[in-house]
Amino acid sequence: MTTAARGATFDEQPPLVVTNMYPTATEPYRNGFVHRRVVEYARQGLRCDVYVVRPDESLESSEYEYEGVRVTVGNADDFDRAVSQMSRRVYLVHFANPEMIRPVQKHAPQAPVVVWIHGFEAEAWHRRWFGFVDSSRSIRAALERRTEYFERQNRFLAWLISTDELTVDTVYVSDWFKRNIVEPDLKVSSRHPHIIPNFVDTELFAYREKEPGARTRILSLRPFASPKYANDLTVAAILELSGRPSFDELEFTVIGDGALFDRVTRPLQDLPNVTLRRELLEQSEIPALHATAGVFLAPTRFDSQGVSMSEAMSSGLVPVSTAIAAIPEFVEAGVTGLLAPPEDAVALADHVERLHESPELFARLSQAASAGITQLAGYDATVAREIHLVRARMEGSGGE
């Protein structure tokens, strides 16, 4: 990064993307899904600048460029000063908090704001119960965050999605997330809601017909940072299969990183047909990995979409996941994938075995998975609609 003067201004017209983090050359995973949007917007002639608002009051404002995108990093005071000196026709906000919105309300109340609701920033404190039930210490920490963060943030989000003090469009990545989590938790209805999933790049994750033997190669590519991703159920399903006659004909590859990786995967270390790789992959590396597998094993406890699963589906992998949260919105059970009941590792194993026993079922689901996710989360269903919404707000019309 190169240091920039506090209060540095941008060009007058490009939309400004405001977020809590953004990729850098050394940390390419920071809100990569936000960056992918920005890149796709630019490809279609809608260039954006990015401002990363960080909570550190001592942070020195700085600028850098990442894959052609101009990024400024500053604290809340820096951002407030910048907004007071710039003229933007629209602000595009990811993981909204008061420090991102109040400066716009104060200095540019006429500017439309498009807010993407992704997850934790709009949930009640108890939604991620699986992350703090393992000890009294974690429960105490969660209760402290209930008052220190969640209650304040929920009040703010309730105001933001329903206010008439600003023109605010709210984008949800799934209808389930809007109807069952955000609006019930915030106890208000969105004034201008839109359902637009996260973009799945169907050119990068291109469908190629799977040969029958691919059904014996099962891939798990998941973070190990939280029990949310249910990697323990993946392990339990593999152990269940290890006692069945067909197990020696299957190959498993488990890839991911995070504090839970070693502990969760330890029971698999001595199984010869299970490969464990503790690492993070560049997005560009994933298609080659998809090409070697046929089944994507991805149970979950809480997902507002399931982006890695959606990308695997685009490549033609058959998803084996959980019938919980938003997953059934993206996987039609028995049509584009197979879903197990929550917390049911035996059912997950049954589905893997079912695919092994039926190459016809595998071939049908593989093709349908790719076609289905293209319709739900391909370019036309996501980026094209977001660009239409942003341009409509820039031109002063109502969008969708």
C-alpha cells in the first residue's frame, strides 16, 4: 500500500463500493465475492472505486490498486471526511454498519444507497448457536457480544432497510434469508427489497460432462473456521462409509483451512483413500480440482446461499448437502442434487453410496446441477440484474 493524504478525493462519477475489507496481493480472500462483482461491473462498462472502512482509529489512510480496481482504506473519520468532499451518484455497501452509512446520511442524503445483506451483520445474536455451545466461556463471550454488537447493529439495520430518510435498496442473496432471518430478527420489512444471489462465474466454472467413474471421487472444499460449515458431519459420513463394502472403491479429497482443521479431520488420517490438504486455494485453481471429482460433499448448519457449492454445481459436480437454511433454494432434492436431514451423517453417507450405485442417477443430477445453478446464479440472474439496479438508481429511476 502507498500512503495517501487524509480526505483524498475520487473522480466524481463512478459508484463507490463501501465495504469492511477487500482483497490485497497478500490476502486475496478478503471479501473476494465483492471483488468479483466489481470486476464484472467493469467488464460491462460500470467502473467502481472501493473504500474500505476499518474500525481502527489510529489507522493511516492509504490507497492501493488490486487487479485494476482503485481501493482506499481508512477509518470512520477518514471516510466521513472523504464523503464530505466527493460527489457520488450511488453508494454500494457490503456488510453495512453505522460508520459506513451515517456519513452518507449527513453529507449526501440525496444519493441512493444499495445495501447487500450477506449474513452476520443482520442476524440476531443466537442464530449461530453452534459456534458457542461447546463451553461456558464461549457462551459468556456470545452474551457479551449480544449487547456490545448485535443489539446495536440490529437496531441500525432495522432503521436502514425501512427508512425513508435515504433511498435504500436492499439486496438479499436468497429469499429464505430475507423471509426467515433478516426481517423476523429486525422486526421490520424492507422498503425496497431485491433477491439477487451471489454471482457464480459459469465461464470459469464451466460444465463438462462427467464420465461415470467421477461418481467415485468425492470432494470437500470448505473453510474450517466455524462449526457452521459442518465439516464434522463430512468426517462422520466418511467414517460411516468406511464400514460399508463399497468404501474401497471411493476416493475422498478434503481441502480447507482454519483453526478446526486438524482436530476435525484427525479421525480420517489413517484412511488410505482419503486425502487431507490443509490449504487455501486461489479461485483460479478450483476449476482443475472440480474436473477431477464428481461429487461435492458439503453439509452445513447455516448458509444464506452456499457459494462454493454453487460453483461446484456449475462445474457439474453433484452436491450432497443438508436440507437446511437456504440450501433447498439452490438445490432441488432429487433433481439437481441430494439433501440429507440436518445433523444426519448417515443420510449423507447413504446419498454418496446411492450415487456410487447408480451411474444413471449421477449423470442426470450432474447435468441438471449445472443447468439449475446457471439459471439461479449465473450472470443473467445476478450481475446483469445488479448492474441494471445500480444504473437505474444513478439515473434516478426505480430499478427492478
